[in-house]
Amino acid sequence: KYIGGNDVAAKAQSQINGIVRGGQIIEAEIVHLTGGSNEVAGAAGVGDGVGAEATGQAASEVPTPIYSGDKVLPERYAECKRVPKVPNKRVPREYATKISDDNVIPLINEMLGELMRLQVRSKDDKNARARRRLVMGLREVARGIRSHKVKMVIMADNLDEYGAIDQKLQEILDLAEKEDVPVFFELSKRRLGKSLGKSIKVSVVGIQNADGAHQSFKRLQRLYSTAPRKLF
């Protein structure tokens, strides 16, 4: 009779006990099989524990891990990503107010195109990071505003309706208002990506350094302060 596995099982039990998965606390059990009957040693169940059946049910409810690259996302972020997205119908959402001036879109395209060109050109420069002109993505832009690096935001007017996205969207709008950072909603995700020379959709861009497109940047700042707005 082999009994060496008892130590391994006991060690595994001690390591598993107390782990939180899907909002439940897992408590492990050791089951000894003797003549067709199960003898249970150690704590059983999940949370307050109701035996082997509850343990099996809880184990089946453990959510599938979600990865970012080769890293497992923490459960609080993974839960947001499991929520189904409501695809946007390619129309501006209610948060997007637009400036009533025909010069705004050409100026945005001119500024973003030039800044992206300069940023790509400086990739091989050892000091390129210090002169980074653009940041992309909701999280990066929010971080840039919070650290007083982002001076202007270009946000797509048709972001998907999705819990995690809407939370980060509102965070950016609140931070921009607090830090007096202009936010433009003139382009859709596809047109914003195209203005950067990309074939993918882009949700939001933060301008950190306008060197090379300073004239367009200044004109956009003036228009933001003076031009009337309209809802779509």
C-alpha cells in the first residue's frame, strides 16, 4: 500500500486553502478511498462548506483565466473583460461634443500625421523615450493626464459601450476637466487610426509633445477655447 502521497496531498491542501476564485473562498479537502466509501479528512467545501458536492460545484465555477501577453490578469480586471461588449453602430455617442468649425478635422489630421511621423523616425534614437510625442490607449492617456504629461486628447466619438471602457472614458473626461486639458471628439475610431497612418481602429490619443506640429497644436487650442460646440 502506497502512503507517500499523503504528504503531497496535505501540502497541496495547505496551499489551496483560502484561495479566492470567482468571489468564493476555496477550502480544500483530502479524500481517502477505502473499499468504495469516501473518508474525508480536513476541511470541506467552499466558504462555509457543505461537503464534497459543494467543493466540486465551486471548482467548476472557477472562471477561466484571462491573459495579457503571457501574464494572467488579476481577477478584478478579468471580470470586466468577461462582460459582453455592445458594439457601437458607427454613430457618435452622447459624450461626444464637436466644435462647429470646418478647420478642426484638417488640423487634427495634420498634427497627428506629423507627430506620428516624427515619433516613428526617432525610434532608433537612444533618447526617443524622453521625446515621446504621442501615447495611445485609454489607460496610457489617463496615466499621462494624471502625471501632467498629456497636453491634449483626441478621443474617438464612437467607443463601444462596455463597462470597463466606459469607466476609463469617464476617468479621462474627469481628469481632463480637472487639469484643463482639451479633448476633441471629431473623429471615429477608424478615422483616428487612419490619421496616424494605421490600418487599425484607435480609441484615444494623448499629445505629450507637440514639437514639429506646434502651429497646428496652438490653433487647435485656440479653437477649443473659442469655437461653439454642437451635439450629434
